[in-house]
Amino acid sequence: VDQIDFLELHRGAAPAKGVTAWLVDALRAAIGEGRLAAGARLPATRALAGDLGLSRGVVVEAYQRLTDEGLLSGRTGAGTVVTGLAAQPQYQSRPREPSAMRLPLPPSPGVDLDLSPGVPDLSAFPRAAWLRAERAVLATATNADLGYGDPRGNPRLRGELAGWLARTRGVQTGADDLIVVSGVAQALALLAQTLLAQILRTHGGTEVAVEDPGSRGTRDELAHWGLRPVPVPVDDEGLRVDRLAATGLETVLLTPAHQFPTGVVLSPARRRALLAWPGLIIEDDYDAEHRYDRAPVAALQASAPDRVAYTGSVSKSLAPGMRLGWLIAPRARHADLVTAKHASDLGNPALPQLIFAHLLAGGDYERHLRTVRRRQVRRRDALLHGLREHVPHARVEGVAAGLHLLITLPGPADDTELARRLEQDGVRVHPISWHRQLDGPPGLVLGYAALPPDRLLEAARRMGRVLGAQRPR
Amino acid sequence: VDQIDFLELHRGAAPAKGVTAWLVDALRAAIGEGRLAAGARLPATRALAGDLGLSRGVVVEAYQRLTDEGLLSGRTGAGTVVTGLAAQPQYQSRPREPSAMRLPLPPSPGVDLDLSPGVPDLSAFPRAAWLRAERAVLATATNADLGYGDPRGNPRLRGELAGWLARTRGVQTGADDLIVVSGVAQALALLAQTLLAQILRTHGGTEVAVEDPGSRGTRDELAHWGLRPVPVPVDDEGLRVDRLAATGLETVLLTPAHQFPTGVVLSPARRRALLAWPGLIIEDDYDAEHRYDRAPVAALQASAPDRVAYTGSVSKSLAPGMRLGWLIAPRARHADLVTAKHASDLGNPALPQLIFAHLLAGGDYERHLRTVRRRQVRRRDALLHGLREHVPHARVEGVAAGLHLLITLPGPADDTELARRLEQDGVRVHPISWHRQLDGPPGLVLGYAALPPDRLLEAARRMGRVLGAQRPR
């Protein structure tokens, strides 16, 4: 019995199934933890088998596996000994370390009213329609559909999307020019990578113009990929194109249909000016589906397909967890982007693409959008009503579209401090200064998509308590 | 009627639904194609409505939308005129251009027996189990599960995978240290990006040792991301670790469980030597599930978790189209990799992660693997039988595991030419020279997973016809 003390096992302890794996694990642990040191000789297979009440074949097999792993070595006559491989650092679980601020923020237990912008109503996700579509897809998909596919995405989805985007956004494209991507985040990553490669070839500058205020997440992402976001101010007509022209830069990233976070729609005059500007336009059409007063303005890409890289996703229309979007780039940039997509992940997962194609083709997606749009209007109206009642001195902007609005406050205020105090009261909002690089008036960005009307009224009430004290005295 | 000739529309042509969009499209096309030039004045809304038999509100709305797009501008008294925005290049569909050789090759109509390595039996994909799991997931997933998640992946899947990899591969990890990725391709992209960043910080060299022969796709991918793959020869014990040490490099990428493409398992002596080598080991465990003679050797990571970055996927066990894999890196590299994953796509899609977690937890995945393994053995045996009969002079290697084997031929031969002639005969295989940078004996890599036994016998027959002529005369 002495012989097997090192194993911390005893006769009869073996499980009914998986005995070999159990013995291998025990031996490996004994070696890893130093109970069996380098050079130690193991018991003969027959002896250990007897001690543990196992068949000898199990022990032979276990020794062989550990020999294959290099932990044991066997020489004829010398028996089986532990090699010098042991004493490697052993794995220990560790707590998650705090990370730098990364949007979206993780959920916080003290927050019961999360008005972070950018999160849609996840309870509206069409689970039944999705499952029906999945059943249809699994019944009809070919084997080849499940193999390594075209890095641009499944051709059925590309065809459906090209038609959908032409009808709803005026986008000029064909199935061959569209790249299915893992959301706008990946579209921007691919654009950044190919832009940087071009910059390295041409010794150009790494600066890219972005809106200010504008999405902080987007800005951080461009910086990760080696580009330098240069802020260009936004006013109540959208991007200041005159200021863009004055920068001398060659690329701009913007959200013309519904500026994030101000909610402004790019005015016709600015649109004309931007289309006359000679650079590359990256159009993030992040929530164009959610326009309430009229059909959305067509995409910029519709007017200048050879100078606009157009991107969008289902993150705001279905759920961010889908990680499914599209990128339509000017002809000359297409091949480099497909190469970058291929090198990133070979292409998007097959089944979700086929399911989304099915939802587009059968009209389920359009029906879902109509339902959600009606619901969003009610939520927006509830929040507006609550703000008028409880925060009457706030100016409300960007209400004609989208899933969030912006309030600005008269007089000086530290919006980060206000957001901190609101969070103490259980309400999470984004201070607009998180999304600014330039100076500008303080404000709070309020997402209303994820909460029902009564919860939005409650949020407005709490905002009144905290922001009321901010009124100029 | 003259007034609306430019529209190429006529009274009564309007569809029953979507009249406004129809008119907007027609006007936009007329502007885009120059039928309405810059400066042209449009008919008064009342006149056009009358001509087309529409309500005036439709025309007003259409003009307004195009004004919003910047294509029209309206001044009081002057009517509505076309702006100078027109004359942008219009979109034209174009044929797909030929691309550089990129593995896997696209399907070819002349090939009826595709023995490309790396494609599993897609007909075995567990469609029914997948749909059952999806139903369960859609019934139980929380709304938060569908939102922006942890960039490392859904915690439920990370937990299941950590347990599964510990049991089946000896991998030492916890749910917090595992990153869910879009297949091994993305794992390598993330590793390459972070390695390159480190190299730029430390002015190190960009060379990474790779196996030769070794996966060409992997080599191309490293090169895309700015690393330079340096070939280290493989012999019948696997990677020549002495030659690796002689390179002086600090990183190696290899396939120890089943070397691609030779099928060799890294020998215990080499394994010991490699674990004594001080550099970073990237372990691509691409098809460890498919070992036939005994349980697979544990992962290298099991012996040196602080020096091995371990990656694998479901591409060979379920289907490549899943784009679902994992990456477990040494502690010190974890945070940079999570940041790179976040910047690449924010994280993997939610539903497939939850479904795979469900299949792991309920044992469906394990059952599927057992079924597939039995089937693969029969296919391998059929191919071996056919080769013995029809290509008796070929030497066959790498038969104990995996989804492919390697044949080498006596005497000099141009394997690329042989593969070309086989493809003319409807059989696609990979010449091993596609996967080599160094000189080495000619050979053909034959994947057998995707074809039933009778088709494999037929492939062997055709190989006999083509390769028979290669016999030394």
C-alpha cells in the first residue's frame, strides 16, 4: 500500500467509467505537485493494478499515455521513471482584473435603470421567428453551406441584404460587393487595417476625422488599430464640413442618418457639402431603421458609391449579441477588405447568416422592425413626458429617430459628476463628455429602448431629484 | 405629359403599396442618369401628382426626401431644382475577379472526388441535436445574454469548455482564462497582432518558427499580419526541436497531436525537448478529437500552461462554417488578447455559443464525436485498402489519427503536376509541396472524411491510373 500513497488514491476509489483517464489524472497531478519527483521509479504495472483493484491493462495504458506526454519514460529493465519535465508552474484560477473603461460598461448591481445608449430592447428579440427560421435552414441547408465558405459571407444572405439595403437605404450594391462582417466593430477594424496598410505604402498620415461629440467606442477602436481620430465639431446640422475641409485630412467617419450621440440628422446643405468633399467617407448607418417621423434619408452611399464605405448591423434592430453586419466599400478597396476579413476569421458563422437571410426573404425582419418602431415611439414619448415634468429646464435634442436622446442643461455643469450621482441613485446614463474630445456644453445621453414606459418615467423622476439641484440658483 | 418624360413613368404605373419609395427611386434614377441635369426645375407637386395619378402628398413627400438627401433644393418662389450633386459614378455589378490561391480552394465543377484535407464529414453535422439545443437556449436565455457581452465569450460556454478541455486534453485553465474566438484562424490573428505589438515595443524580430511541411493557410495568415514564418523541418518524430533551437527564435507554432500534413504525433523525446526549450509555444490542436488507436496524447499546454498558447475549434468536429473556437494563452498575454478580440469584433455571436454550451453540458457533443470517429475509421480503412490495391508502391503515413493521410512516392516526382493530372481526372488532393517552404520528398495529402467508403475506393482507383505511370520504369 505504501507504494501508492503518492497517488492519494485507494483501492476501490476508481470510478465505474473512465478509469484510465482517472488514473492518468492522478498520476499527472502527483508529478505536477512534486509527490513524484523527477527520477522517481513508478510501481510495476502489475503491482499498482493489484493495489488499486484495477486490471493491469488500465495501468499499462495510463503509463503509456503519460510516456507519450513526456512525463514518464520507460526503459527495458529500468522500469518506468518520472522524467525531468515536472516542476512546471501549475495552473491556478485567478480573479478577473479590473480593465480600463471600455464601452459598453458591464452591468452594475446598484443600477436598476440602465439608460446607456446603444442597447436595444432585447426583450423584443423575435425568438419564435428565429427558431422557425433555424428549423427551415437546418432542413434545407446543403452540406457545402456548413463548410469553409466565401470570406465575403454566404451568397444567399449577400443577395438578400443587397436587395434590402437598396430598398430601404438606397444603397447601390450587388451581392458580390457586399461583405458580411461581425458587426460595425469588425467593419471598422477591417477598414482601419486596410487604410493603415495603404498609409504605410504611401507614407500618408494616420489621422482620420471623426465627429465630436461622437462614439467613444469607435474612437478607441480606431486608435487600437493605429489610426489617430481627429475631432471635427458637430452642430445642429450635423458635421461641420467646413471644419472637416480645413483639416486637410483624407478620411472621415460619421453617422449621418442619426448622429451619435446628438441625434442630429445631417442637413441637406451639409450633405451636399460633404459629397463635394473629395475624401473617403465611412458611413456608420448604425440605427437608420429607427426613424419615427418619416422614412429615413437615404444613405450617403446612394449618392457616391465610389467614395463611401457603408456599414451597418443588426445590433440595434435584432440584438448586439448577433455580431452580424455588413460592409460595402468603394470598388477599389473591396479586394483588400476581403483579404483582411479572410485573415481575421475566414468569414462569418454560417447558420446565423442563413437564418437572417430567411428572415429577410420571408418578411419577418421587416415585420419585426415595424413592431419595434411602434414600441420605441411609445418609450420615447414616455421619457419626453417624464423629462418635461421632472426636468423642465433641460433642453431635449435628437428625438426624431433612434434609441436615445440627448439632454443639455442650462448653465455650467459637470456632466460626469451628474452621471456619477445618478448612478448612485440607480440610474445609468452617459455624460456626453465621455464622447467628446473637444470642449462643448455638458449633457446626458439617455437610451430609452431597453425600458418600458413606467420605468422611464421613474428614471425621469430620479433625474429630477438629482438634476433639480443643478438649476441655476 | 411632356413634363414627366424624364421619369420614364406613366399614369397608372404606380404600385399599390410603397408609392412614395417608388417615386423617390424614379426621381433619383433620373437625376443619377442625367435625365434631370443639375439646375433643372422639377414640375410643381400638384402638376406631377396629376400627371401620375397620385395624391399630391406623395409628391411633396418624395421631393422632401430627395431634398433631405441633397439631390434637390427648394426655394420659395423658385420651385424645386436639381442640385449639382448628380453625375456621381453609378453602381454597376461586376464579375468576381480571380484571386491569389487561397486555401481552402473553392469548389470546382470538374472535381467529383474532393480529397482536400481539412474538411470534415459535413453530412454528419448533428442538425437535429443543434435544433433541439437552440430551442432550449431560446427558451431559457436571458435578455442580457443577447446584449453586448464579455469579449471573452459567454461565461456559460467558457465554463463548459474549460471543463471539457481539462477532461479530454488535460488543458489547465479556468473559465476566466479562456477566450472564445471565431476559429483557429482568429486565434492566430489575435496572437499575431499582440506578438507584433510586443515586437514593436521591444525591437525584436518578426520571425516565427513553423513546421515544414506545415499548413500553408496558417503560414499565409501569419504573413498577412506582419510576421515572417521561418520553416523548421518535421521528420517521423515531428518537429526537429534541435533545429528549432538553432534558429534562435522565440516563438514556434506547431500541431503536436497530429502534425499537419504528415500526420506524425510528436514523439515523447521531442516533446520533452520542446518543453525544455524556453520560447513561446503556439499549440494548434486542430483535430485532436480524431485519434483512433488510443486516447489522444494530452495537450502540451497541460505540461506548461505558462509557456503555451493553446487553440482549437469545432471546425473538424462539427463544421468549419461554425467559426467557433477557443484560445487559452499564458497568463501574461491574456489581457492583450482580450483587448485585441474586443477591437476585432467585440466578441463571438451569442446564440451559437449558448447552443454549443448546451451540447457540451448534455453530452450530445461527446456522443457526436464517438459516432463520427467510428465512421472516420471505416473511411480511413477503405482508403487504405484502395491504396494498397491500386497504388501499392506508395508509402502511407499518418494513419493513426485525423481526417487525412499522406502518401509519398518512390523516386523523383513533381507532386504539383500529379495533383494537376488527378484534378483533370476529377480527384482533388493537395500536393505536399503546397505546404512546404523547404525541399523535401514529393507526396500527396488525402483527406478522407468527406467521402463514403465506395467513393474513396473509386478515388484510389483513379489515383492508380494516374500515379501508376509514375512508377520507376
